[in-house]
Amino acid sequence: MIFNQQQLFDHEAKTLAPYAIRSSQSRGRKYKELEDPYRTPFQRDRDRIIHSKAFRRLRGKTQVFTTSYGDHYRSRLSHSIEVAQVSRDIARTLGLNEDICEVVALAHDLGHTPFGHAGEEAMQQLMAKFDDTFEHNQQSLRIVEVLEKKSPDHPGLNLTFEVLDGLKKHDPIVHSLEAQVVNIADAIAYHHHDLDDGLRAKLISYDQLEGELEIWKISIDELDFKKIGESLYRQIAVNRVISLMITDLVENSNRQLVEQRIGAPLSRLEQNGLISFSSRMQGRVDSLAEFLGQHFYLQPDVLRQARQGQKIIKNLFQSYSEHEELLPERARKHLEHEKHHIVIKDYIAGMTDEYARKKHAEALAIST
């Protein structure tokens, strides 16, 4: 049996909650195009993200540890996949549209620089010199609306307006429930994997966790470290942490949706924040975030990698500013209609960690 687009629309109508976004009611795209006979608009958007060059480059971009640190630490790509998985699970449980959650989750970090948040901070400092700004969510939008290309007739990937709205994380607009799911799934995912990576790297200890975090104490209940070994103990405990967060989130969010009688997709009359933790769980999550900030992100080895990444980005920016001929031809073509600092920013922000190191070495060789 083949399911065509209309049958997929009908299935959504039968299975999704009244407050979910329906593919059949999408506001469409900026540039008109023929519909796909076997995919919904949001499924089509997801496929465009997965097949984009920017998405493939995420495998070589830092989450916390640079990609040279080891094979098992998260990259920006694995983080995005984990956010998509968490988003889909939450959406399914609440009767929301899984497809739009998935595409927003997969696309939300496309604009991240190499070298993680340290790289983003370096780019912010560079853009401030031009009275400009840099924020990776804005850059993600720029990638899907301008820099990636799928048609000779228009720039960008021509994604649906609902997906574009979902990527406007810091925009004051009221975000759909699906976009709210992705936003909080992002936090759940990075708390989960940063905790796991920090323990794996031995930058945080089990004694520290047990002494400071209530959510960790709950997660290790009846777990025997000596009996099952460190690796399995860590895996089970960390997975319990994420399960506690997700369970609380869906139960509290459902309670709020019922109490506020949300019976249709959100409009500008409703508030953000309907998808949220209970106050008790929010306190536990805040404590976890504070713990990671103090004991993980500020570790000397993490800071050392961060400083190295920032130095590379700043040196590259200076080199390309002084020697535009070092930019590839595809980038130089944009100099005719874009400000020079924007072209350089786009090029560097799109680099993987390893490519940035390579170009940095080349630039240093030429300058000396």
C-alpha cells in the first residue's frame, strides 16, 4: 500500500491533538513550487536539511570537546540528532506534529561556528567591531534562507514558514508548541550528553554529583557501582536523568495545556512557555546547569581548547580581511553585493574544526 500526501494529511487529522500544527494547513513557502505527491511539506523540509552541505559539516564541529579529543564525544551533528530524538518523543506523547519538531531540531545548529560556543563568542566580538552581531540561530536562518541553494531561481532551501518561525529562537513572536518542544529538548539533550561526556573524560566525579545534585541522587537509586562497573553505571544513571526530565516535562506540559484549554495551534494571543518543567524539576535542572557550568565548562582543559579555537577564528578573520585573495572563489563572488565582514563571517562560520585549523596553518605560512 502506498500512502500519498493526502492520506498522510488524513492520518494527521485523525491522530494529532487539536493544538498541533497540521501539514495540510501550512502557510506554504516564500517561493511557490509543486507539492510532493508522497511527502508532507514538513517531511520535505526535513529531507532538505539532511541533504544540505551545512548539515553534513556538523559532524566536524565541536559540541564541548574539539573533534580531535576522542571518537566518543559528542559533535554538533550527534547533538542535533539527539535533540531531534528527544523532540520527536515529546511531540508524540503530547500529540504534536513530530515532523516539524524533527526538522527544526535538525536545523537549529546549522549556523554554529567551529569550536563550539567559544567560537561563537569570538565571532560575536569580531562582528561588534562592525556594529554588527553574530548569533548561531540567526546564522542558521541565513543558511537555510540564503547560503544553501537548491534551485537556480531563488536562494536558500525554501523551507515552510512554520519551520522558519521555529528557528527564530530569540524572536519575540509566539512560538508554536512544536518550536517550544525543540527549544527545551535542546537543553535536555545538552545537559544529558555534557554530563555523560564530562564523566567519561573524568573532568567531573561521581562524588561531586552525589554530593551536590538531587536529580543525580534519585537516578542512582539501587544502582551498584561495584557490581555493574563504571561504564554501565554511568550509562544507566545518565539515562535516568534524561528520563526524569522528559517524564516531568510531558506531564507538566499536558497539565498546562488542559488547564489553559488550548484547543488549536498557538496564535499571537497565547503565551510562550506552555511546554515547560514543573517548578520542582526546573529547580533540579537549574542546579544541573549550574553544576556543569562550575565543574565542567570551566575546567582548564576545556578552557584551553576554547582559547585555541577563538585564536584561530580571530586570526583567520584578520587574514581574510587583509588578504581577500585567500578566500575561495565562491566566497569572493559575494563581495560584489555583500559587506566584506559578512562574507568573511559566513565563510569562517561554515568551517569544521579541522578545516579551520588547516586554513589557519595555511594563512600563517603565507604571512610568514
